[in-house]
Amino acid sequence: MKIDPGQKPVTLPAAGENRPAQAQANTRADTEQTAVTLSQRAAKLKQLETQLAAIPVIDRARVDSIKQAIASGQYTIKPENIADGLIDSVKEMLRVAK
């Protein structure tokens, strides 16, 4: 293959720019409408997902009470319980990964 120094280099549009064909496709897609009907089960699932999203992952009151108990010396930390919990969580992760 010979290299022709008179040829202009090909330039691609920047990431945010639309090519003419893309621009036409986008305008067509914008004018089309689609109707979707969810089953009762799907609607219930969506409702449950919304409710679950509202539940905090961390029980802040429980964390604060444990912090207070540790600070006052009423709560003793047992390293063997922590180690057992870590081992159990790793076992669970390995079981799920299979």
C-alpha cells in the first residue's frame, strides 16, 4: 500500500457531536412514543423497591447506642466474635460467587 501525501486525513467528530445520520435517527426517535403497561406483580415490585430504598442501610440509633456503651465501658468487644463474623461473611461471598 502506497502512502499518498496529497490525501486529507480523516477526522472523526468529537465525542459530543452528532453525525448527520445520528442526528436524523435521534429526531425520529424523539417523535415516536411507546406505551408500556406493567402487570400488577411488576407494579407491586416497583412499590417494594421504592419502600426498600427508603430504609436506611445503617441503623444510626443502634450504632450510637453501641458507641455510647463502648465509651462508658459497658460493652466489651470480643475479637473471636468479630473473627467468626468475618469468616462467615467470606464463606457467604464465596458461596454466592459459585
